[in-house]
Amino acid sequence: MTDFAAARLNMVESQVRVNAVTDDRLIAAMAAVPRERFVPISRQGIAYMDEDILISDGKAPRFLMEPRVFAKLVQLAAISADDLVLDVGCGTGYSTAVLSRLAGTVVGLESDENLAAQAGATLSDLGVDNAVVVAGALAAGYAKQAPYDVIFMNGMVTSVPETLQKQIRENGRLVAVTGDGVSGRARLYIRSSAGFSGRDAFDANIRFLPGFEPVESFVF
């Protein structure tokens, strides 16, 4: 039987701390949230491996982001205790659970209704009371609760839709890994009165969020 508490501690010490993650609140959150609860039973034994974990193999396969990249991306967002956060592509809810320990309120947005229902049930079972999961198109965001202090993109994207840009309050942040599927860069975007701009932060290569993949072009 897997000792999940030991696996969780090993994840924090060997994957998170050693990769320049120094935010004590984030480290404590990842040490507390039972990652194994957010993956299929058949994959719980590998829930703490430093790789993307398949959580749904339907028409659009979904993955739980690898711990190292996840931690660095959350740290990049610099989430405060009173922030309102939109978690785009929350999957089974692991990211929402971690973010809920850092922010005031978290809205988890998931396009797969089955995953959204599963996420909501797991968060409720774990006693998370400052987060809600809603089902809807990821690129559309969730305007009903906007503007957000932080938007967290839970997978690789080719670009950030203007729809999401407009749901960030002034001086708010959006973090995402942008790329083409071969290589990617984590970026921090800021919305200001002058517009929406971003800067590169670190190299990362994770799975695409559904609907954000590169559009194939025809070659004649």
C-alpha cells in the first residue's frame, strides 16, 4: 500500500523546493492537499510522480499538471489571501484545492461536465468552502464573477484569448505556459491601463488545454 503522506512530503522536498519554489504558503498547501484524491484509483500510486498524470482519456484526454511546473506557475502568480482567482481547466480540482489555500475565493472552470462534477464533489468532501467549480467553455472564461485578480491557465495554450484578458482587473495577473507542443515558456501577463502585456519566466512543456491547441494549416 502506498504511503501517500510520505509520497507527498517527497514531492515537496525533491520536486518543489529544489526548483526555486520558496513561497512558504504554497509549499504548505502542496504538502497538505492529498493529490491522490484527484486522480483515478488506478493511477493513485503514481500521483506524486514528476510528470503529467492522465486523469481522463475521453475524446479530449486531460492531465494533472506535473508538480514542478504547477508549483512554479502558481508562485509566479503571487496570489494574495484576498485575491479572487479563476482556475481555467481545473480538471478534477487539484489545482483549485491548492489555490483555495492561497486565495480568498477560487472559481474552477471546467469544460468537461463529468470532471466538473467530480471536482466539486471532491472539494466538498475535503471541506473546501471558498471555492466553486462551474462547467463551461474554457476560452470564454466566467464573466459572471469577473473581474479576477488572478487567472491561472491549467495547461499549455498557444495564446491568451481576448475574452480572458478582459476578465482581469487592472493590475491583475494571468499565468500560462504558451507554446507549440514541442517547447513552451511560462509567462506572467499583467493587465494595466496601457493594455495587456507579458514576460517570459521559465521553460516548461506541459499538455494543452482543450480548445487551445495549435490550429493545423494546410500545405499545398
